[in-house]
Amino acid sequence: MASRTSSALEIRKLRKKLRQIENLERKEGDLLDEELTKISKKTEIREQLLQLLATAEDDNESFEASTQSNVTNNSNGSSDTQDFEMSAVNITVVTPENEEDDSYVDVESVDVDMVEEVSTPRSTDFHPQVEEVSSTANVSPRKNEADLTPERGAQIEQNSPYQVSPRESIHSDNDQGRIPPKEKTKTKKSKKTKNESEESPPVSVSSWREGMFYLTELEGHNDLITDSDIQGTTLVTASRDTTIKMWNLEEMREVRSFGGHTGSVNTVVLLSAESTAKICEVSGLPQTEGRIIISGSTDCSFKLWCSATGKILRSTYTFSPVTRVVYHPVAEVFITGSDGGKLEMWDIHSGKSVQSLHAFEDSVSALQVNDICLYAASVEGLIKVYEIRDKHFICVFESGNVRSTDGSYLCCRGIRGMAVRDDVIYYGDDGTNVKALSWKSGLVHKLGNHNEDFGITDSLDITDDILISSAFCLDTGLGYINVRNSDGEKYLASLNDGETDRIMSVCCSKMAEDAFAVVSAGVQLKVWIKTSDSRYIHSDARQVKPSYYPRLTKPPRHSDVESDLESSESGSDDTIADEPSAESQSWTSWCTIL
């Protein structure tokens, strides 16, 4: 037991070192010799981690076999059934057929965010044991997971939110030649607004899981791609190489490169034709046949570009490095976020600052506009919602230590990405789950986002009732994309070719009636197109089948403790911070609605 504990601590230490290296590799500017030395050890550390994980898995299997032997081969002369029941505190069994049981909760059909919790022991195995729960007194050994047929797996998934499912590899199903079983779509109950129809057309699960994607990698940037935005067949990307590029996805080629920034470009926004026309009319800028592109950079400026000509329409000096920029069409202002936590509002007519607000203590990591509200998040882990009234920020919500619907506390981690739909804020951090914050009620529920125990979520996007989120496995160094139906949050599939590095930005758009594009940007720039229209299938594209991870179909439970690796990169690599206690942190504090 002592060796198992020692191995778990070593695994935790190596994971912390890998995350420090990941952050150093994405650090702008020259690195110190000590930092370069750390980065050079990444491959060695990752190989050591994978060896430890494999050893831990073997040890756990031996431990489980020994436990089962003690259960079945008792020496007290008592019956096997009695002895098994007495030892069943760590082994429970689900009976998926027991659909009529009152304790069954269909988490996909309830109206509220509360999910019934099932407390289970935590395993130190890299592939945690999937446990099952029975409401009857009689307990029987569970069926071998290897004997689970695809048809039986589909039936279990449909009938029980806590089903037994074989653990999938992080690599794409394309390598194994497997086709995920077709799943029947389920009718979900959801709240409708007055303007919505009683029934919305459901997203086809089979079209995502059994369809084919055409993957094309675009080349042009010579450094890390930090941000991306897409509308129809037009894609724009921002890079640490100081440039913005525009791409035609129908022809899969670079259309134009925009040079003018002198520092890393952190954020880019492609405005609609309607917003472009409005800005040109109000600001007095010349009408353009193209679209306006907005970019923000560490050179303390944000710029407006004409996509048709590549010319700078306006450049505004902000006195602070710009991390995020958005356009608020209702208030007719631009809003920037800085690396010092400042939010600043700029009048589109005069180009002058209207209001400056020190909103956070650390860098602004995400800005979103939805209706009249501005949603802002920071590296310190806070989210604030503002209404813009008479060109002033009016704070209507501020998150503290938010309360989870499942009763578990939430670690306060730096927020990396955010997407907003209606009154729900989806955000990602250094935990394995995507968090969904219903900010008007101050409650958070979680969506599983990794097929592994440890991971990072850097970016999210919502369009056409599709929610996509990036996922990065710290242990293997590979990234992939999870796809959900935003109306009901049902997991559909994952895009994973087994060759993608960490994804810093994701975006998606409907290109045509029968063509949907998903873009992943980071070290590589990849376009995943779901279509049967030959116009959008490039000659260099390769076919990739979507992956399907049954683990992501289950709601995170109280026992699914996320990585508690220390978020701060300061201090010695050998120092592992203890998990904060309930007494030292106000974990039960409610969100504050101002």
C-alpha cells in the first residue's frame, strides 16, 4: 500500500512539472536558461510518467484480483454470498435493467441542474474503475466488460446515466477501424422561451458518430496560433508571429496576410456584414466590400482591418497589452481587456476611450457579448457580467467561490476559455470538466471533457446549437475536440486524429446546408469538415472518423475529483501544495448577484 501511495505522489509531481513546461512553451518573449533546461526535459518526464502510469495500472489489477480472491475463497466456512455482501463496501453493481426503480434519475430529462450523487471510492489507477450501483440487497459479480457487445453498450447508455462502458483510447477510432454503434436520439425536456417553438429539430447523433470528417491542415503561420474566428467559409487567425491571416475554406488556401502589429496578436474577431456596415456608417469609415477584422496585441493596440484590401482602417493605442477585444453592437462600442485586468470601452465614432475599469487583479482571458450583456473572465478564476448603459459598465453579477449543484466544492482555477448561450456561461480551466454556470441562479454543473483523469480545457465555442470544447491530455501531450448539442448538452462525438498538439483556440461555423466546419488552432491549424458536398472536400484532405468516448456520456460525480495540481508556477518543482480545506476557503459562498 505504501508503494502505491508513493507512486501516486510521484505521478502527481511529474504532472505538475509537465504543466509548468506547457505554460513555459507558450510564454511570450525570451526564456531564461533555467526555463529552457526545464523544457528540454519534457520528453524524458513524459516517458517516465507513462511508465509509472503503466506500472500503477498493473499493480492495481493485481490488487483487485487479490481482493476478489479473498472475497470468493473464504476460510470461515460461511457462504460465498454472505462473505461477498460483507466485502461489498468497495464493489457495487449496477442493474441497467432495473428501469422502474424509483432511485433512477434520467439526468438528460430533468429541468433542474441537480444531479443525484453516488459516492464511490477514489482509485489511484490511471484508468479508474467504473463502479455500478444496485438498489437491491442481493449483489452479484459484474459481467466482464470485455464481453460487452456494441448493441448492449448502446442499450446501457440509453437506459442509465451511470452505465458500465469500456474505457476508450485517446487515439482516434480511425486507427482501429471501428464504427461507433448507432444510438437512438432521446427526447429531452427543456425550458422554452416565448419566442421559441415547442419542438426544435434535434441534432442527429448518428450523423456525428457514424459520419466522416475531412481533415485538412493549413500552413502559413510560423509561430503559435493564439486565436481564431470563422463565418461561413471565411476564417481569420491570429498568431504570436505578429500577423493575422485570412483563409478561404472552400478552396483551403490563404487569402491575405495582415502585417502591422509589432507584438504577439492575442485576439482576432471577424465581424458580420451587418456589423461592418453599421460601424462604417457611424464612425465615418469608408464603406467596404469586405468585412471588418478587429485584432488586439501585446504592442498595446487594437486595430480595425478591411478584409477586402488588407488596409488598416483605424489603430488605437491602449497603453496596456491587449488580451481580448469584442464589439458590442447594441452599445456601439469596442471593448478591450488587458493583461493587467483592465476593461476599457472605446467609442466607435471618435475612437476615444469612454470608460476604463480595473475589473480584475490578473489578465482578462475571455470576453463575450450576448444581447446587451458583456461577459468577462480572468486568469484569477473570476467571471463578471456587465450591462452597458449609457456607455458605462454596470456590474450585475460577480462570481466568488461558486456553488456546485452536485454538492462538491469548486477549485478556483484560472479561466482559459468561455462561451455563452442564453443565461449559461460555459468555461474551461485546468480541470478535467467544462463548467456550466447558470449565473442568474449562481449554480454550476459540470460536463465531462476528458477521456483521461487529468487535462486542460483552453477554448470553447457555440454555434448552430453545437457546443465544442478543446481537450488536452497532459500525460500524452495530445489534443482533441469534444462536440455536444448545446440544447440539452448531450455528448455527440470527439474529433481526434491522434496527431494534434495542444489546441489553443476552437471555432465552428455552418458553411452551407450540408457542410459544417470545426477549426482547431495552436501549434497546428486544422480544419475538420463534416459534409457530403464535394465542393468542400479538398484534394489534400484525409478522412477521419469521429471518436466516441462513453465516459463523457456520464455526468461527473462527487467522487470524480479533478486535478488539484497547483495552478501557480512559482516555487520548487518538488513542492506539491496541499488541497485547500473547507475551513481555509469559503467553498460554500454563493455567487453574488449585484
